[in-house]
Amino acid sequence: MIERRSRVGGWSIAIVGMIAGLIVYTLRYALLPFVFAIVVGFVLDPVVAWSAAHLHGHRWPMAVVLTALLVGGAGFALYWMGNTAFNDLSHLLASLPEMIRHAMDALVGPQGLNAFGSHYTSQQLTSMIMTAGTRLIGSAQVMLALRISFGTIAGLILTLVLIPYFLVSGPRLAKGALWLVPPERRAGVKDLLPELIPLLRRYVTGLVCVVIYTGGMAYIGLGLIGHVKAAALLAVLVGVLELIPVVGPITSLVLIGLSVIQRDMWMVIFLMGYALALRLSIDNLVGPFALGRAVAIHPVVVIFCFVVGAMLFGIFGLVLAVPAAVSIRLVLERYYARPVSAAGRPG
């Protein structure tokens, strides 16, 4: 007689999901290299699959080529950051007091500011801000910065090591992950994947394109046209901040404004107008075209997902916030579209 197992119910899946979420929360920083490697493998899988179809099913040749390109690109980026961006950062730190003083001049004017019964000039306010900033940066913060730097380098190396495994064995690992779903619910997941996978792949690919477009156009306007000092570093920051909705673009505009405030009025007007035009092109042309249906999620929902994801899982949550929201929306659309039986259960 064949021993029968019990049907896996919703409560069992919910409890297992809560335990898995707790484990992910505990290991969120250790899992970052795996997340980035999975994202890279997920985005590049169509290229590897196309090459495998022409190489008798062998995925490793294209995986080796793509890994070499990624390692070369990462090496070039580190070299460029170590030269151009580091020099820009050094210059930016050296000119920071002057930038703050110009900002204070613009805010309080030549007459200064009266507050709490005292009079403060722009120079005094600048000195107060620099003193407060210097006090915040102590030996503990320097050690923390070193630890983060070493951790980032180690994570980058581990990510580059993991990428070829996911490029070669991605489909096999995905099938193994699908086996974690109870058999009686596996058919519904398989029906959902053909719609969910292209949507997520387009979102991730489109987001990378938006970041590259933003950083490239920012460097053209600030560096090649406006000749702004530290333009390379500023372009990188503007591109990375594009990952964060609403807050990121506002921060980018503030950084650009602070970096050009020392220029003459017409150049300031031109560069700020260029930044606004870049913002409009991203919101109305590049973003909707590159991201597709993923941008159909309401901005309030996106911001909520980013805030919750960042507070709970840090960078891990920022990376997966929108894909998780897209997945939940699609699952609910499919689930609630099913009729309900007379017994109160889905038909």
C-alpha cells in the first residue's frame, strides 16, 4: 500500500514563508553577492540560451565570454573610479567650504541672518557647518568606512565568482527552486512564470539602461559642456541615485545645484535647465520605454516598497523592492481573477 502524504495548505506555506523571510533578513548582507549574481544571470540568460542553441546545447562558451567582459568592465570601472572619480572627490572635498559659503551667501544674503537673538554671517554659518561635519567624522567612522570598503571589494569578487555558475547552471537551479513548491500548487506557478519572467527581465534591463543613460547624459552636460569640476563623480552619483524614486532625483538636482552655484548666472541657468530637461526625458521617454509595464505601478506604491525594503533589508531591499511589488501585483491579478466556488474556496 502506497503511503499518502497530506495536502500542503496555505497556512503551512505562510509559516514556511515567514521562516524563510526571517532567515533572509538575518543573512541579508551575506546574500547580496548571490542576489547580484542571480540578477546578472537572469538578465543575460537569453543570450546564453541563444548561443547554446547554436553550440549543441553547451552554455559554457558564451558564459565564459560574458564573464570575461564583466570582469574587464568591472576592472575598468575600478581603475576609472580610482583615478578620475578619486581625483574629483579630492577636489570636491577641497572646494567644499567654498561651495557651502556660496550656498550660504545665496540663502542669507550679504547682510547675514538673525536667529535666536544672534547675528550670523555667511562665513560664520560656513564655519559652523564645517566644524559640525568634522566632529561627526571620527576614528570610529573612518574604521567603519574601511570595513565597508573592504566588504564591498570582497562582495564584488564573490559576485564575479558566482556569475559564471548562474550563467551556466541557471535553468537547472531554477528547476530545483521550483521543486520547493508543493506539487499540487506547482501548475499555477508554471502558468504564471511565462508572463512574470519577461516582465521582470525587462524591468531589470530597463533600469540598467536608465542608470547608464542618466549617468552618461549627466557627464555630457556637466563635464563636456559645462566643464564642472568633479563632473565624473557627480555623473556617477546622479546615475546611481536614479535607482531611488523621487528622493534620488531630488538629491541629484540638489547636488548639481551645489556644484554649479559658483559659476556665473547664465551657466547656472543653463546647467539647471539641462538637469530639468534630463529629468523630463527620463520620466516621459526613456523610463516608460525601457521599463514597460513595470512603471505602471503607482509611484506611492513604489516609494512605499523602497522605504519598507530599505528599512528591513538595506541594499538587499532596495534591489528587490520593485520586482517584489511587480510579482505581488501579477499574482494577485491572477488569483483574484479566478471564480470562487460555492463552498467559499477558489474554483
